[in-house]
Amino acid sequence: MGVMTKLRDNTHIIILVFAVIFIMFWVLSDLDVGTLLQGNYNELGEIDGKPITYAQYSQMVDLAMQSRRQQQDRELTDNEIATIREQVWDDFIKQAVVEKAVEDLGIVVTDDEVRNVFYGPNPPQALAQYFIDSTGNFNRQAYQQFLASPGPENREALLQMEEQVRAQLIRDKLTALLSAAVQVSDDELLIQYENEHRKFSCSYVLFDAQQFVPPDTTRPSDEELRAYYEEHKDEFKTEPSRVLDYVQFILAPSQDDSAAVLKDLTTLKKRVAEGGDFETEALLYTTKLDTTTANITQIDPALADSVISASVGDVIGPVLIREGYTLKKVLDIKNGKEVFVRARHVLLGAEKGEEEAKRLAEEVARRARAGERFEDLAAKYSTGPTATRGGDLGWFGKGRMVPAFEKAAFSARVGDIVGPIKTQFGYHVIKIEGRESRIFTLVGITLPVEPGSTTKDEIYERARSFAYFAKENGFDEEAKIDNYQILQTPEFQKTPGAFIPGIGVNSSLLKFAFENSVGEISDVFQSSQGYVVARVAKEIPAGYRSFDDVVNNIIPLVQVERQMKKVKEIADRAYSTFDKSQGLEALAASDPRLRVETAKDFTLANGPPGLGRDPAVIGKLKTLQPGEISKPFRVARGYLVMQLLSRSDLDMADFEKQKKSLRDQLLQQKSNQFVQAWLEDMRNKIDVIDNRDRFYR
């Protein structure tokens, strides 16, 4: 009964987990896209001729969002929600592809096949986990008793599992049929084994382009640029693309939003002061409290001073930190072993000259000891990056600062002015502002400051007003009147993810971009940062991008080619003149910019350290014989001369032992690649009508 109760209590979790797994790749094989939920619902579109209703789609989106919230333990951003909507829509398309293939191929899963999974040697893990005894062993007898008599309270979860097992079996059968033609030859197995097990050692000399030839900044001639364009024309082949002009309306919290959060935490603090329990009261505002045990360097600087002066039981805040407003209660304070110091400093850098830096440092120290505000002295004289914050270094422990600075800081007392202290950075004058070694345990609540509904409405109305008048008066004119900046996206294509550079994920805006002509102005759409109003700025048809469109991209490529050509000439000349019998040391001796690097006992799977898996390097390692020195060949950073030092023999007996597992591994990889390619190809062929823009912006 205990197991059944546990299963019943977790039914909602089981259903959720299965449903989300189901959404993310394969969907229930017998779940008819057109008949999952019957009723008079508005249609978002059609996939393969079958309508998708708002209810169907929103149900799956809600499940996916619920799962993501549980994983991340926080509310989702608008951009994350938009991404989930795209993923779910894509899953509906994949589902339709799978259903069609299952029907065309006549794939069927019988009840006996499902039953065999439950009663077989490997029952569903999601169910079997509830029948693991205290020794970690699976209690098959209790498991089978449960299957024989699950009870009405567990029937819903069990039916869900049966459907998931059926879907998995359909997936397995479809995958097996699709990948039946996938084969792995013995040669492929040997290559894989060699890549992972044969050890290489080599030496090499790199003619680094950046060291040997200054970057070519002169503009290539039109003839050079056009020649490069024609030679590499396939690189400029493109699918239909668009460019959008847009005005961004950033959704940021207002002062009222900030004040509302501050008011909530102030009210909470008051209730606690009147006798309320901190944790009980705090959980009225959040589902999670943060408990931390930390030294002073691990506590947010905005809280540090209050924590230091607090006693056990004190409530600190509300204080604004990066994550929002926070309120903390001190649960415990203990003495720690490590001492931390807080200090400010004035740095007089060596760029002022040794004598002048020292003189100024002595003057600063004298004035600080005389009572002048240290923060003002730091702001006026310090050449270090902390000058803008009054020389504040915050809290630090030993090992953080250079030795001379550390010794001076940790030897002084609070309030002391120390220095001048000389380090490699210059002369320092230091003020010690605190010493602390205690460990603090805090429990707290942090509420983010987010745009409220009123703020969202106000920003949306600004965007809507701009869209209306931009259509009346012109996009550029209205942006100028309202002093809005017009931004522009790079070229983008119509992809399943519906991502628009600079704007974020929005399938409705993507649809607008590809269904409207240049100059058309959109309504208001959501973006990753708030709202946008867009205008179609450019329409690029499928084919080859024109020379004029890509010339600015070609210029640096031609300049690099010029640079590499000169490096090749240098490398070839050096190679032709050095004594090969003396090895690469003789080549390196010909120029102080060259040095011999050696990489030992690496595999082709990883490549030599320092060079990685550069295809040219891997190819050369396969063809060189031990002791042989290559001619200069091009790599990403310049030209390389390589000598193969050794190449280990293959253990063919071990290869034979691993052959089966290698074959299974490669078959799995190739099958997955084949199925994914098939799925992607078929999803592009299926008829899809997407009208979600009527429901979502």
C-alpha cells in the first residue's frame, strides 16, 4: 500500500514528465492532431490538412512551460515563452510527419507488445523506480502485484505510461525501418578505432601570419574583389532573406514598480517586528527562501555593512541588489579561521615616473593622515580603475593581492593609513576600513523588480501609437518626431526557430517579414526586450547575393589571402634553404620569430595540443612517415612545417574485442543522423498553415 500511495502522490509528476518528454521529440502515435480535443475552438492553423486548435496548442505550451518552471525554479521571461511556443509548434509538425509515415508504412503496435514491455526484463524506469527496496534491488514480486491490482487511484498514471510505452515502440519501429539501409563497414570501424587509439607525436614550426606579415589594410582592386567573388560564388548562395528596420520599446520596470516591491518587503519587515515568524510571513510573497552560510566576501556588498553590525535574529533590509530587493534575517554568526580586510587605496602609476609617483604618494599619505577624505584623494590622484569609486577595493582575503600590498594591508589596524607601498603597478597609499573573520548564516527573500501590468500597458500603448502614426506619416518621420532610434536587423532567413537577430523569437513577426513587401509597416510585436514596430527594409530573393551586397564582406577576405600569400612565400623560402638533416631546430634557427613546438602522445580524435583538429593538420599526420618533414602547408594561423616523430602501432587484438561495441556506437550515430535528416526533409515538404499571429503577438 505504501508504494501505491507514493505512486498516487506522484501521479501528477509522472504525467507531467511523460507529457513533456513526449512533446520534445515524439508525440503519442495514436494522438490524432485533428481530434485530440473536440469542440468549437478557434483554429491556429493546419498541418498536413488537419486543423490545430487554440486549445490543443495552448495545452501543450502550458505543459512545456510548467516543466521549464520546475526545472529553473522561477518564472519564465517573455522570450523564453516565445521560444517554447516555437518548439511546441515544431513538435506538432514533427508529429504530423511521424503519423503520416506510420500510416504509410503500416506500423502497428499490439497490446501484447506493450504488455511485454511492462512484464519483461526491463520495465519502464519511471514505474520501476517505485519498487526499489532498501538494498537498491528491484522488487519484481511487488511490482507484478501492483500491475495485477493497481487500484483506481493509480489507474490514470498507469494508462499514461501505457500510452508512452506504445509511442516509444512506434518510434523504435519507425527508426528501425528508416535506418535499415544504414551500414557500417569494417574500414569505418578501423578508422574510428585508429582515431581514438593510435598515438602520435610530432614537432612543428609555425609561420604565424600575425608575426611575419602586418595585416594588409589597403583596399583590393575591383578586379581582385570580383575575381574572388566568382571563384567563391557558392559561398554566397542564399535562401530568401529579409532585413527589417525597427523601433524597440524596451520593457523596463518603472519607479512605481520598484516602489511596490519595496513596499511589500517593508510591510513584511514590519510584520516580523510585530512578532510574526520571518519564514512564515516571507512565504506569503514567494515559494522559495534562500539560506546561505558565507564569509563577508561572499555576501552582496550592498548588504555587507548591515550584516557586520547585525546580531542573531536581526532582519536586514530591504536592500536593492542585482536580483531585486532583498530582505535577510541573521540566523547564526560564528567565528571563522580566515581573516578578510576591506580597504581603499590610491595608486600612483609608474607612468608618472618613479620619482614623481613616489612624491605624490607621500603627499597623499600625509594629507590622508591629516584627516582629508580618502575618497576625494583617490578620485583626484589615483590612476587605478577604482578611482571612480573612491579607491574602494571591497573585502578581500589573502592571496588576492600582490605580496607587498597584502602584507601591508593585513598587518595594519582598522583606520590606519599605510604607505606608500611599492609594487609592480606603482606606489599605493592604503586605508584599512575593516577586518572580519566571522561566518554568517542568513535566510532571506529576494523579489525581482519587474514591469507591472500598468507599466506594460503604458509601454505597449507608446508602441501602438508609434505604429499607427508611422503608417499615417511615415516610419522615418514619426521616429524623428518622437526621437526614437531606428535599428536594423542583419539579413535573416525563415527558419523553424523563428529567431530574428536583434529582436528575438517571434513567429508572427517572421511571418509578417516574409509575407509583406518592402516599406510595409507592422503592428506591435513582442521582442526579447519588450515590443517592436518593424518595417520591411529589404527583400533578398533566393539565389546568389549580388557582388555589391557582399563586397564589404569580401574585402577582408581578400586582404587575408594577400597576407597568407606573403607568409607562404616566406615559409617556402625558409624551407628550401634549411638543412633537413638537422631537423626543425635548423629551420627555427633561421629566424628569431620561429620556434619548435612538440606535441606528444595525442590521438587524431583530439589533435595535437596547440593546433587542435585543424583538418590540414589531421590530414598531414595521416600521410607523413615517422621522421619525415612536411613542406609548408596552410593552417588557420599561417603556414606550418611539421615533422612526424612517431606513430604507434594498432593493437589489432584489442580492435577485434571492441569491434562490436564500435559498430553499435557508429550504427547508432549514423541512424540518428539519418532519422533526423529524414525528419527535417519531410517537415519541409509537409503543408503548414500558421495563423498563430492572430492569437499571439
